[in-house]
Amino acid sequence: MDSVCLNEDAISKSISHVPPSHYILKIESFSLLTGKEVEKYESGEFEVGGYKWKLVLYPSGNKRKNVKDHISLYLSIADTSLFSFGWEVYVVYRLFLFDHNQDKYLILQDAMGKERRFHGLKPEWGFDQFIPLKDFKDCSKGYLVEDTCVFGVEVFVKERNPMKGECLSMIQNKSSSKYVWQIRNFSKLETEQESEVFTAGDHKWKIRLYPKGDDSARGRHLSVFLVLADSRVKKIYTNYKLSILSQVFGGKNKTFNAEAFVGALGSGCSEFVKLSDIEYSTDGFLVNDMCTVEVELTVLGICNSI
């Protein structure tokens, strides 16, 4: 392994043919991700040393820290809601970037293997200027080859766990799909409702509806969500439009548009439309005690476990 230490308070850079032992993040069609101006991407959670972690990537730099022309990459501790007051975890970590041309990894870590303290006010450590975008996109350097790149991480707390990872694949050829759900006896519904599972973009979905509102909008609004019902993938990056349709001539549909990563928990709007507007609006959302909900979606990217 070759190593270069910039200075005691900065960054240690090294080269290794050994892959990261804990987690990798592979991104295909990287240019489509940056083209969609995704400011931040968070990986799935992985466990090391009894704690859960995730990688946080800013493909065009961390704008909150005024970073430009660089990729920003961080290690973040996850799922801290049950930690006791004053929690802290001491960690030595290493962040990786694969060089396809040389079949080796560029590794960045805090100089001299310095420990970092993760705690409630500082749950994330990493590098604002992980690599200049100019170098990253230079094919001769091998970091972005055929629009594909691979990041990784090693976390040293107590023990090494088997490596896990995910692959985010952005879609080049996109197509839109539409599904219409007619909901009868609407006024008699009290609890959460789900549509039949439907297929869009070769994946399975469903609509989840709260006729009296979810926990944050109960008694005030209809709540509607798009839910991924396909266990083959972790989450899907999609552009979608949820609508409650007018059933009278001249009426106006009520819509909600979003572009988001959608998983099993769903994505949508708690305050989709006021319950009073459904019952009394001249737009005809409720006719013969039936309302109609429609979703139109386009799959932009797919995230799989690897």
C-alpha cells in the first residue's frame, strides 16, 4: 500500500488493491444523477461494531459548506433515536474510491489514523473536498468509467462485519405509466386503504390512502401516498403525480407532484385535499359516494442491494 500524509491535521491518502470490508456504493449512469441535480444521496444503513451507519454523498459538492467543483463524501451514524442522552462513539474510518484502470482504490482518512467522536451534535464525519470533479471525471484516472463509479467505507469501532452494499442505477430510457383507482363507499371508510398492486416501469406499486387523514392530518385532510410494493429492490427514484379526479364537467383535478426516492414506507402528501372540499366542492371529487385517485409515474433510477 502506498501512502501520502498531507499534514498531521489534514488528510492521509493511500492506495490499495484490497476492497473496503464494510460497505460499497456503486452508481451507474452517474451523469444522469448529477443532471437531475440531486444535491445529496444517502446510502442504505449497514451495521458495524453494534452501530448503524450510512454513506452520504454530495455528487456536486456540499452546498451548505460552499463546496464547489468537488465531490463531498461523509460517514454518518444512523438510527440514534434510542441512544441515551450524551451518547458518543469513537471511530477510525476510511473512505474509498475505485480506480477502474488500475484495479485499485484511492483511500482517504484523517491523518495519522485520528479517531473521530460521533455524538448528538456531530453525527457525521468526512471530507468536504473528497476529490475534485475535474479529476473524478477524467477517464484517464479511472474513477468514472462508462459513467459508473464505486465508493466504499471501512469503519473501525469494535469488530468487522460482512460487507454489504447497494447499487444505484439511473435509467437512460424512461417511460411513463398511469394507474386509476376507484374508491367506493368513501364516506363509510375510516381506516387506511390500499389499492390493488399494479405494475409500472416493470416494478410493483400500490397507492395508500387515509380517508380521514394520517396521524398528522387526522380529521382535516385526505392523505395519499405512492408505495413501492416490490421486494426485489430497496427503493426507486421516480417522478410521480398523484391526483384526485373531478367527475363533473368543468371540474378541476387536485394534484400533487414530486420527484423522490420511494420505498416500502411510501412518498406522498399528508394534506392532499381538505375533507370538506371532497364533500362539498363543486369540482365533483365525490359522486355517488365514489372518488377516483390516479397516479402517473416515471422511473428515473433503481437502487438494489448487492
